[in-house]
Amino acid sequence: MHAAPDPSELRELAVRAARETGALLQHHNERGLRGLDTKSTATDMVSDADREAEELLVQILTTARPHDALLGEEGAGREGTSGLRWVVDPLDGTTNFVFGYPQWAVSVAVEDEHGTLAGAVYDPSRDEMFAAARGRGTTLNGDRVHVRGTHDLGQALIATGFGYDAERRVRQAQQVAHVIPHIRDIRRGGAAAIDIAWVACGRLDGYWESGLNAWDWAAGSLLVTEAGGLWSCQPGPLGVGQAVAACPGVYDGLFDLVQ
């Protein structure tokens, strides 16, 4: 039997892994990209930076927690015996990273049978570390943060994102056209982990997107709920899972609108 882990200790490991991985990515950013390739479509890019970042992230986590399972975007995966699983995205926002658009992040989360137990999202361009542990709140660079208190959906600033599949992108654009008359405005940053973290710290009132993977939201979902917000990811109108995160005052209205 493995001893029950301390969520705060797991959070600190997630923070360390995210920060060290972010430093490696900044190094790649400064020297220029190499080994650029595509994944699922011509617009879904991957580089040596993604692969090296995941190698570093996996090394840090498996050295510290050798019995935990792991799931990573760039193919890393291992079974575990502890009942915990790390879900990591070494570079969320690869297209932004490739273009030099400073909206990309490292996302590190650890799950137990009840969901995300601890996690961190690190934005190296701003040196901002979002972190949370179950029952212990959400912090930004060590200071507690909370979702906004907005209650009027018509005044809400909402973010979204688009997938890489061309047909789905068209349907997502149609969804935006349906939503935008009912809110203050739309933002589209291109890094789901940051969008969700910004809901947690009150820079956005809400966020929704279809077709995300677990590594896109595993950390962010806990950031939102520990900051007083609401979160769900369930089947949506585009035939795939749809994530919705928002402050309590606009969550129901946003959820109904995008369904």
C-alpha cells in the first residue's frame, strides 16, 4: 500500500515541473525552433521543443513519483500502481509558440479516483504560475485568486478556442456567431490552459471549447473550482466533449447558450 499523498506536496511538485519545463521552452524560444513537423493536420504543429519539454517533464515526475501513472500529449504514457496519474501538456499553444505569439503554457496535473488532486499552469512569457490543490484554493504567483462576481451574461467577457479539424472549425465559428450577441465580447487566445486559468483569476468571466483533450484542462479545471468557479466537460452539440468554465453568476447562462 502507498501512503496517501499530501495534495500540497503534489502541487509543489507540479509547480517545480512546470517551471523547469517552461525554462527549457524559453531557451528554445530564444535560440529559434528546430525539427518543426505536423501532427493531426497541417495546422497542428509540433517541434523539437515539444518533445524535449515532455522528456524533461516526464523525467522530473517519474523520478519524484516512480509509482504514479502518466499521460502526456506528445506520446508519453506509463501505467502506475499508486492510484495517481499525472496528466501533462508540455506545451499548450504550440502554434502561438511557433509564431512567437506570447500565449503558451505548461500544464501539469495529478489525478486520483475523484478527479484532479493538484495542478499547475505556468505561463513563461509573463512568469505567471497558477497552482491549486484540492481544498486549498488557487494561487497566482503565491497569492490567492478568485473568479469574478459577474451575474449578467450580457456583460460577461468569454473566451473560446478552435480545433484543428477544418469541418469542426467551421462549426465552432458558427457557434461563436450564435453566442456573441448575448455577451459582452469574445476572446480567442489559442492556449486552453491559459484561458481556463484566466477564468480562475478573474481576467475572464467564462470559457468554452469543444474537442479538448484531458491534458488541455486537467490542471485548469481544478484552478477554476478551487477559485470558486464552476466547470464541466461533457458531450456537446458538435459531437465531441465540450468544456465550460465560468464564474457562478454566468455559468448556467453560458452553458445553456453553447449547448
